Amino acid sequence: MSIFKKKKLEPPKRVCLRLREIRKKKGVSLEQLSKRTKISKDFLQALEECRFQDLPMAEVYQKNFVKSYAEALSIDPDQFLQQYMSEEADKNKKMVH
């Protein structure tokens, strides 16, 4: 008999969903964020909806969007960049196999 219980772990929310939640909690509109970051509202919306395919394809642009988004909300971008890189690396591995 085991004293340990299995706990079902929920996967973490995707980086795009976490960023949108923080923006909404801070009461910042997409228009305001667009002005702060100098990134078009359409690109910001695509980022929030996890539609990375609708952003410029170069990884450097996508990473910069995530970083600028976080900095515009006065949050440390490092954890978001790491999660983005991890999610995209996993997605790319699945596409190759």
C-alpha cells in the first residue's frame, strides 16, 4: 500500500495565453500596447491567439515581439522568452517527425 497519491498535473498555459491574461489584468488595451511596443495591433492579436504563423517568420522577430510585449507590461520577459522557445522547439520537433 502506497502513501503517495497520484496527482494529475495540468500542462502550463501557453505563453501567448499567459501574456493576454496579464495584459487584461493590468487593464491595458491592445491599442495602448501597440503604441507602447510600436508593434501593429494585428501582430499583437496574432501573438495573443497563439497564431505564430501569422507573425513574420524569422525567429528573431517573434522573440522580439514576446520580449517587447512583456516589457511594455513591466514584467520580466525572460520566463516568457524561455517558454516561447520551449514551445516552439517542441512544435518544430513534432513537425519534423
